[in-house]
Amino acid sequence: MIRIDIDDPARPDVHALLSEHLADMFATSPAESVHALDHSALSHESITFWTAREDGVLLGCGALKVLGVPGQAELKSMRTAGEARGRGVATLLLKHILAEARNRGYHRVALETGTEEYFAPARSLYAKHGFTECAPFAGYSLDPNSVFMELPLEPN
């Protein structure tokens, strides 16, 4: 059974997954277009960080960052471990994080992802769950390597 719980981004297996995530981002996008956070940034008080695990084995992670605009948050650091891809881990994490955002009373969750083909599965996942493209938000600027998406949330 897959469990999703709040976790510590500095935990060794999580740190390794986040380091892999950052390496892939820098290998895929120009440095100025990489907005992924490292484990220390994900430990900030404005961010809640979750992992998905099965029998203690890390399958993936994701985070929710409170934005400076009331009722709005940003989805960050969605990553599925290579050996867990194709098992629906990203969908489980996304649904869990969106449910938590609704429970907190947020009315909008936004995200930034890449335009390269590497990010097509992520864009597809978000679109499948109702996210649509939007303008840059929260200090981001237009960037040919970034896609900005948002999902309005109905309260629970």
C-alpha cells in the first residue's frame, strides 16, 4: 500500500531523489529557467513537503508552497523515482496535495514546468487534472522555457 505523509526533504533517500531531480532540470533547461528547489529550500516554513512510500521505499515527492497572495499556493518539486514510474504515484501525490490545498481553503494552485519534450508527461498530468495555462505568477516572468499553469479550487 502506498502511503503519502509529510516528510523531511533532507532525509537521505529524499535528498538523493531531489538531487537527481535538480540534475535533470539543469540537463534539460538553461540555468536561468530552472526553478526547482533543493532540499534546504524545500524545508522553508512556507512549504509543506510530502513523500509517497511503499513499505518504506521512496516512490516520489511533491510540495505545496504558500504564496504571498491570500488563498493561493504553488505546486513544487513533483518527482517520481525512476523505478516507480508508470504506477500512478504522481497522480496519487497530486490528488493528495490538491485535497490538502482545498482543506486549507486555497482557491488557486499554480505551477511552473518546462516547455521541452522532457516535461510533456508532467504537462499532460496537470492538464488531465484540470490545470490550464496562465500568466506568470509570484515573481516569475515570461520565459520561452517555462509553462505556467493554474487550477481554481472549489472549497470542500
